[in-house]
Amino acid sequence: MPRPQGFAYEQHDATAAVVITHHGRPVTTLRGPRADRFLREVRAGDAQLVMARWTGNYRRGNERAARAHPRNRGAR
């Protein structure tokens, strides 16, 4: 599974908000305690992985198994 890439974030001190972007497009805005928690996590770990998790834009590892499920076989 490839590592997430293309994420960036901007911290706006005036509004105490954090805007997460993916390939230059805004994905989500965090404010208040959620923004503080995000900043702590992104500074402590892999920033790309943390941003992918916070935006919900990451693979869960079950895509191949779901494709083979009988319910999804006719959807191709």
C-alpha cells in the first residue's frame, strides 16, 4: 500500500483554525480543541499519515477482499 502524499496544512493564528489541503484543494478545517489535538499529533508522528487519517482519505486494506465479495462481483 503506498504511503499517503500530497497533504499540507496551514495554521491560521487569527482564527485559531487549521486548514488541511490535499494537492492544493481544501479538504477540512479544524478549530478549537480538535485543531490543537491535530497539531500535537502531526508534530509527533508522520505528518502525511496523520493528515490522511484526519481527513478520512486513507486506504483501509480491504479493497481487494471487497472486490471479490459475491455482492460486488456483478458491479464491474
